[in-house]
Amino acid sequence: MYAFDFERPSTIADAAKALAQDDAQALGGGQTLIPTLKQRLAMPTVLVSLSSIPEMRGICRSDANALCIGGATPHAVVARDGGAFPALADLAGHIGDPAVRTRGTVGGSLANNDPAACYPAAALATGATIITNTRQIAADDFFDGMFGTALEEGEIITEVQFPIPQAASYQKFNQPASRFALTGVMVCRYASGVRVGVTGASEDGVFRWAEAEAALSNSFAASALDGLTLDAEGMLGDIHGAPQYRAHLVTVMAKRAVEEAAT
Amino acid sequence: MAQISITINGKSASAEVEGRTLLSEVLRDGLRLTGTHIGCDTSQCGACLVHVNGQLAKSCTMLALEADGAEVRTIEGMANDDGSLGDIQQAFQDHHGLQCGFCTPGMIMAATSLLRENPKPTEAEVRAYLEGNMCRCTGYHNIIKAIMAASGQDVTLAAH
């Protein structure tokens, strides 16, 4: 790692101030950023830890029936205390491995927007609201291609609000070496309709599958997806799976998610 | 350089660290607690697992300054007070849960966390929990068996 200064503020205001410095970088749980720093793929002047800010940790249920999770809340806490939204707790409980889950955070996952991360699929499938130190961003406006987001320099995800669905499931096809999703699909059913978030498939990162949403809003059954296919063009391809394979997996995982959610 | 204070295996310790110093480096180089192993240094193998404030953590993927003020437990703190092996350590010996032993400290730290969260895990739950621990010798079977035995379960049919 290149040398850097380290700050560990205890309030959001102090963190924002620290992040206003030149080449400052926020540190969530560090489960992606620290390996990145070791490879010298990033060279911040100052690293600002968000791990000691009490107002950014914890889970509650809002009056509007959303699960509100502090941006610096680790996955293990969501898995343990997120029972009001079981499919989200289950998603959090299967990210990475147990030691990743004690450190990695929901805010870090969304800010990084890895194309195979789990939380971005949940944010899109629930129509989550991403709350930062300066504004609120709808999930539909947040993700901006692989590793890209609407966040400005130094902007901090302080909280994420996930509307709790009537029924939901996240199904991921494990990539056992990286422990990311090879492909993962979250299906959420609301009174207003069904939303489907897909991760680990597109070269543009996480996306909503509009055709599946329409079909499932009409009939919430796996058979509603029969005959629906995604174009392999623009899908990720690597040694673990060709674009055609991933396109096919999206349908398979979506069907599994509907079956699981419907039970 | 900055000074950190940690409680390590029940004793107070302090160390001089840089911003980029990893917890694993403080443990091994600063405090000479070399039972915490660096297997891959890329966050994948789990040989460096320790407990930070009771939570399982990869010490190679945590900055030392993040552990300032924390209680850290390493493999050196897992034996009984009289120096005899702890239950999980003893089960690894009894069931031949190691060959070269390099991954063993991380396995013991992970197993300890697992049994605290889930005192009677199924074989599938043990295997799932060890996702982040790599062993290149045993094929895992005897490790699974040792952890299940340490939980007080009959392992005659486990990990066949």
C-alpha cells in the first residue's frame, strides 16, 4: 500500500469535513477497498473511516414500512436484526464469508457498485432510497454503470431505506471462489407491482428486468417467465460463464426467486 | 506514526503504527504473536482470522488504526488458563483436523465464532461457515468432524 493519513471521525459532519480534503477517500468496512489499496489500484492521500459514527449504524422500521439501515451497518447485523424484511436479511447473510460480513457495510457495497455485488440488486428491486449527507437519491437514479454511482466526491451514504415488500426472495448462483454472485436476482412483490433487480449479469452493472416485472405483475408465478429471454449481447463473459450462460441464468434465478417468494 | 492501544488476549498492549499498517502486521511483527498466519494477503484464505470485539475479522484486511481501543483475541488466547488445549483445539487434535497446520489458527477462530452463534450446527452449516477458510491438505472432512465433535455431537457418520 502507498502511505496515507488516516482519520476516524465520530460524526457525519466531521467525516464530511475530512472528506473535503484533496484525494480523500471514505473507508467503509474495507473488504474491497483494502485489497484494492494493497494492489496499489488506489492512492488516497487520506482515508476517512466511517466505522466509528454511531448515527450511521443500526436498523429500524419506518412509519412508511421501510427497513432503514445505517450506511455503516455491517452485513452480519442486517442478517441478524433485519427480520422485518427476511429476504434482505437472507441476502446480507450470504454476502462473501462470515468475516467479510462482520466488516463489510451496506453503504460501502452500494457506493462501490461492483457489477456482481448483492445489495445493488436489492436496492433496485425494492426501489430503495439512498440517503446521503446532502440529499436523498432514488435507487433508480443511483446506479450509473459498472462501479459508477450518482455520488459526488466526498458524499457519504448515511442510510438506506428499503421498502418492505409483501413477498420477496433473492437467489444467487454462487461463484465459490470470489464469493460474489455469478448472477443474482431479487424479486419483490408490492401492492403496486413487482420489481426485479439483476446483478452479476450485465456489463453495465445492476439493472431492472422490465419484461419480467410486467409479466410477474400480471401473474406472480414462475411460469409467467416462460419464454422470456434476455439478449446475451452486453452480458458479462469470463472464464466462469459466457454471456449466453449468464443471460440464461437470469431467467433461472428469477424463476427460483418467484417460487421461493410465493411459498 | 500514531499510537494504538488494544487489549490482546486479555492483556493491554500498545503499538506504533502508520495509517497503512494492517492489524495482521501489528500482531505478527509488533507483538510477535505469530500464530496468526498470513496465507494469501488477498482476503481469501482465512488463515489470518482473529476476533475483534468478539467478531470474526480478517486481520490482513483491517487497518491497525481501526482496532484502536478494541479487544482482540488470537489463536494464542484460545488455550485454557492452565495451558491445556481448548475444546475446539483438542477436537482438531483428536480428529486429525490438520496436516500442515498452516490454516489451523484461522479454522479455530472461525469455528469458535460459529459455535458461539450456532452451538449445534449441522454438517452443511459448518461447511457453509467455513467458506472463507482454505485448507490445502485435509480435504476439510476431518476439520468438519472436529468442529461437530467440539459441539458435542456424535460424529461417527459425519463428513463421510
